[in-house]
Amino acid sequence: MNNVRKAGLLLFAWSLMGLVAAEAAEIKIGVVSLGRVFQEAPQARTTAKKLEKEFSPRKKKLQESEKRIKEKEERLLRDSAVMNETERRKSERELLSMKRALKRSQEEFREDLNIRQNEEFNKLQQIISRVIDELAKEKGFDLILGENVIFASSEIDVTQEVLDRLNKDSTAR
């Protein structure tokens, strides 16, 4: 009886594996390299240019402030030997005040830039998700995977199709 039971279980396991294999054969899977999409999508390049244009004047002002501080430091080092104590202290306080103001401005700049980058990234993410959803529905995919895929054959990699649609989408607007 024990051998009959083992044979029955083995037969059941084989038939179950056959059913799973048959079901798996019918599932259509695709893979998208989101990193590549975010790098190569025309919308990403447009967003980067937009942010650069928006933040370049502030960046330039910060660079000018850094330059002025450096010049003031050099002047203080060079002239401190011939300055009287009052002038030297006044220059040191001004320099310290300039450095603090620059540091605050740099922090505000980074925070504002981060906020805007996140806003634009979220918009881009929505566009890419919409395009991937449309592709999946049109091509009959059951599952499209994104990051953390270790290997995907070229037959299931739909990254280029997504990029082509994003290119088409950006020229249509």
C-alpha cells in the first residue's frame, strides 16, 4: 500500500507540474529597464534643460558669492600683517558673515532644487507609467517587470518600444 500511495503522489505531482507549466506558457511577460528609460527619454532631457534654465541664475549668483569670499579671504591673509587690530577683526567678521549667508543660500538652493527635481520626476514617472500601461494593454502583456531583474532575454525586453513611444509622445506635443 505504501508503494501505491507513493506512486499516486508522484503521478499527482507530475500532473500538477504539467498544469503549472501549461499555465506559465500562456503568461506573457515583458521587462523594462527603467534606468535606461529615465536616461534616454526625451522628456527627461527636456526636464533637465528646464531645471537647468530655471536654476542657473541662482547657481551663478552662488558661484559669484563664493568667488567674492575667496578674494576677501586672500586679501585678509595678504593684508592682515599691515592692518590694525580693529580693521582685521572687522574684516574677519564680514568674512564670517558672508560665509554664513552663502551657506544658507546654498542650502536653500539645494532644497529648492530637490523639491523641483522631485516634482518633475513624479511627472515623468506618470508619463512613463502611462506609456508602459498602454503598451502592456495593446500587446497583451500579463506582467511587465521593472528594476531588479537580473536577466531578461531580448525577446521580452520592451525598453526600446517604451522609448520609441515616449519619443513619439514628445514630438506629438
